[in-house]
Amino acid sequence: MDALLLKFIRQSKGISQAELARITGVSAALICQIEKNQKNISDKVRRSVNDYFGAEYIRTCRIFIEENKNGGI
């Protein structure tokens, strides 16, 4: 999971950075830094996102991003 995927998943579900921070147990500032590629995504955040949104939804988002890469998300 990379920053673009994390941000896409969050925005596609209409969740704020603060809400995603609550879900993952980290600060909203850290979520912001991750989305800006200033910090790496920890295993804890990956697991929390996977548990909350589900592997299938994340996979679908990843495919969508890959198929639309040149269109700009």
C-alpha cells in the first residue's frame, strides 16, 4: 500500500484524515504526512486499513488506480 492508495481509499469512503487516524490508532498529522509521502506507512496502519476496509475493497481500489494512472486521480 502506498500513499496514493491510502488517500484514494479514504476519500472514496468519504472519511476525513482525523477519522482514519482514529480507525488506525495514529495521529491525523501522521495520516497527512503519509498521504504526502513524507512518512512511510507502518505495518500497524496497513493492518488497520486492511481490517477496516477489507482486502477486496483495497484490491479493487488498487486496480482502479492502476487502470486510470494516466488520467490523474
